[in-house]
Amino acid sequence: MNNNQLDSNEIDNNQVSDQEINSNQQTLAVSYGGFWKRLGAYIIDWLILAVISVLLMIMLGVYLAYLGKNPDNEAAMMGVSLIGNLVTLFIAWFYYAGMESSSKQATYGKSLLGMKVTDLHGERISFLRASVRYFSKILSVLILFIGFIMIAFTSKKQGLHDMIASTLVVNK
């Protein structure tokens, strides 16, 4: 190759890079998922997790009956209930964090209602960030659900958990 060919290739590569940068710098209009739409998605997700939880408890009960455990033993049943609740917590955590950090970026409820979770730049979030988002919801519950009610009143429709995790819920 001669120098003229190299120079023209370098110019072409620079032009492509400039075009990519310019296209990446374009500002797109973003539509945020509002309070009622997000509440609807939560109800769908809650129903899915409730069915899973009930099935889990039934299987646990059948297993205990198979082992011959006495259901009248209050201490044993409290232990079973604690184990069931912890397992349900882990299932819910993996459901929310796993789905929201996946390529789908949404739980089934959010996806059915046309929403997804992103970081503040519109990118997919990590499992760690999705976990922070999930466990931050506990704080919203402890302050009488005010962290969730904030969604209706903030400009980007963020709840406290979204602000803590630096996330947005946007319409697809």
C-alpha cells in the first residue's frame, strides 16, 4: 500500500469515529414509567411470586408430612415458616435483580406493561445495582411507603430505591 491509500483509510476511519460519536451524543426523548403503571407491574410480579411461594410452602408441607413431622408442634412450624419466608425472600431477590439486570431489563410485570429499568444513562444495570435497588425498597416500606409515593411527584418518576441505586424506569 502506498501512503495515499493509508492516509485515505485513516481519514475514512476518523470520519466513521466522528459519526459514531455524534450519533452517540444525540439526546433522545425519554418517557418515564409513572406511579400507576409501575404499581400495575408490581401487582403482576407480586401475583407471580405469590404463586411460587404458595407452591413452595405446599411442597415443604408435603415433605414434612412425608418425614412424619407433627404439624401441632408450634416450634417446628415456626421454623418451617421462617425457612419458607427466607427462601421466598431469596427467590424474590433473584427474580427482581436477575430480571432487571438481564438483557430484557424488566420483570414480567414491567415487560407486560412496556417498561424497563436502566441506569441514569439509559444503559442496562448490573446485578449488584439491581440488588441495591431491590433491598433499598425496604427503606421505602419502613418510612410508611413514602419512598414509593415519591414516584408520583419526582420529575423522572423515581422512587427512593431508584435514587439510591441511580436507576430509572422508562417506557420502552
